[in-house]
Amino acid sequence: MTDTPGSEHPRGPSENYGRRVVPRGPAPVRLRVLAALFDVAIIALPLVIGWYIVQSLQDDNGGGEADRAVFGGTAIAIAIGLLIWNLGFRDGTSGRTSGKGWVGLITRDAQTKQPVGVRRALLRPINRSGIEVVRESTARDEGFAELERDNSVSATRRRRLIGLAVLTVLLVLVMLASIAVGARPLTFSEIFHAIFSSDGSQTDIIVRTLRAPRTILGLVVGIALGIVGALIQGHTRNPLADAGLLGLNAGAAFLVVMSIYLFGFTAPSQYMWFAFAGSFIASVVVFGLSSIGNGGSSPLSLALAGAAVAFFLQAMTNAVIILDQASLDAYRFWVVGSVSGRGFDVLWQVLPFLLVGLVIALASTPGLNVLSLGDDVAKALGTNIVFSRTLGIVAITLLTGAATAACGPIAFIGLVVPHVARAITGPDYRWLVPYAGLLGAIMLITADIIGRVVVRPGELQVGIILAIFGAPFFIALVRRRKLASL
């Protein structure tokens, strides 16, 4: 039996095979409510945590006016930042807040079917005209595309300069918080009096001789450690490198223990120069060992020589502290890493080395950019590899030696901060090094503030706080973003 031209047959299931049914129209109210609740929870979480912290810092619990203002203001600032990032930048450029991405919704312009932009997204609670929310499948089917970032040279430079300005402002705020927060609660009038019209009262002494020196020391040491981490990872092309990889911390620790054992030194100002000398000697030995042979110094030989020297010096250090109890008692407080108990006398002694190391580090960044392309490419471009690597080693030695001599080994900053800076700036060391310095200072001072309040009226050393809070942060960073190959 044959079909005639005018005959009609019911559509079979095989004819619908492969058809994709795309729902049209606005997104269901249920999904929009779920997305809104998720977005509100993200913003409300820091406010709730901040409220509980402020309540725990009432006068009856040993808190003070400045403590409550700092932690309450921090919670509000974080909430506002999340609001702008989530409801402004994410919703305006990709069409999805965190909540909408969770339930599969897209915000778009009703006419163009494209993203609405950051400004319109932020003003959406006031003016919703011309904006609609649809399912993600609907938006993609109708040609929705996320806004692409402007990667022109001028736009990139502008974003980086704005980032430096934001980090600088944040660093100033963190330093003010460091002066305001501590085991002894203070009011803003007491802090103002201590800074501008000190008359030697107890609160003036606390601010001017205890909190101000450790804050400024935390600033310069944090900058040094952040820059050192970026330089070491760049020269070794190892994303897990820090000052410990080149044996600098081990060298400082060994001579500190020897100074305690041989001369009975117990104060940081007494064994500070031994720590600096230990870092310097270790860097010379590591660089010398890595340069032996026809191939000269290379990232691999630096890492191997550093590991060998570090293991040897650690063994020697352990041998001394096992044999002498007094050396162990003094060493175990130094090795944790802390900015407390250091006055301006320690700062003035290490500051010249930190400044010289900073200048050399900034001057070495163009050469480090070329070295990151590989030794063969660097040679082809006419770069003096030995000079560039020597310049970097000198900067690393000066910065690490001075920072370790002042505060002990604080290694976690040099590991984490360069990855955060690299995620913001990219691989250009001319920008990465300044970003790493500012981020290192912010991270160190913030950890010091937290250490003063978590076990009040006592405090935890900054090295412990960095390990407790920094390790989960670094794990989250690794899981969220693939580490860049160096």
C-alpha cells in the first residue's frame, strides 16, 4: 500500500527524537525566590558573624569601644563588598549571581537579550525596567553571551592601578585596626590622645611603645615576605617555593641557636644579627652549590641545593637544642614567628636592609619576566642570566634575612601571597611584586590582630595564626583555581 500526496499521518515518536524543548517566558517564581534567598544568605553571613563578635566584645567581657568598631565595621565592609561583587559585577557581566547560578537562571536585557552591565545591575532594586530573569537554557538558546573583559593595554593598566590603590587603602585601615585592637580595650579618645598629645599615661605607653612598633614592623616584614615569595617562586619556577626551600630560614635558625648556646643570648635584639648572618651564609652556599658545573645556576639546581642545605642545617639545629635545654627554651619561642615584644630598636636595625632589598627586588622584575620564559629564550634575547639571578638572590637574601632576624621564620606568607597576587595581576612581575608586598603586609597584620583577641587576655603568635587560617584558605585557592605554571 502506497501513500498518496494528500494523505495525512499522525507524527510518530521517531520524528520528535533529538528535539530540545526550550521553555520560554520569565523564570518561575519558585526558582527566583530560591536564588534571592541564597544571595541574601551570602550577604547576611558576615553580618551575623560580626554581630556575634561585637556582642562577645562588650565591656563586661573585656572588650572595648575600638574593638567593637573594628570588628563591626569589618563585617559591614565585607557584606557591602559581597553585595557589589555578587549583585553588581557577577549579575551585570555574566547574568548570574551565586544564587542564580545555583538554580540555573540568567538576568538579561529584555530588548537586546544580553547582559545588563554592572551599573544597571547595581541599580536594579530601584529600577527594574527593561530587565528580565529567564532560565539559563532559554538565554543561551536566544544568543546570550557574557560580557568579555577589556584586555587592552590601557584597560589592564587602569585595573592594576585601581587594585594597588584599593590595597593601599585597605592596608592603612588594617594598620589603624592594629593600633586600636589588643588585649587592653581602648576608646577612640584614648587612642587619639596617645597619637597626638601623649603625656606618658598608661594608655599612651600601650599605643606608642607596644602597638605602634609591632604594627610598623608587621608592615615592613609583611611587605618583605610577600615580595620574597614572589621572587623565589619566579627564580625557581616552583609554585610551592618559599624562603624555606632555599635554606634561608634554616641558616637563620642554626646561627640563632648557636648564639643562644655559646653566648647565652635570649632577647631578639641580641641574636638578630646572627639570624641575618645565617640567612646570608646559607644563600651564598646554596647559590655557590647550584652554580657548580658547566650548566651554571638553574631553577632546578637552586631548589636541589636549597633543600640539601636546609636539611643539613635543620639536623645541626636539632642536635644543639637536644643537647642544651636552655637553647631549646629560647629557640622554641623564636621559631614560631612573632612581631610582639619587638620595639623600634629592632625596626631601625633591619630597616636599611629591607629598603635596599626592596629597591633591588623592584629593579630585578624586568629581568625576572625574561627568565620566566626559560633560560634558552632569555639567552636568545640577550639577557645576562647570571647577573639577573644574582640580583634576585641578593634581594631575597636581604629581605629574608632582615625579616627573619626581626620576627623569626614566618614562611606561610611567602607561599600563599604570590598566588593571590598572580590571580589578580597575571605573570608580569613588574606588577606582581608590588601586589605581593601589599598583600603580605595586609595578611601579616591581620593575623597579628586575630592572635591578640582569640585567647584574650593572652595572645597567639602570628606564625600560629597564619598556619591555622592560611592553610584552609590556600587549599580553597588550589581547588578553585589551577595554580599557574611558573
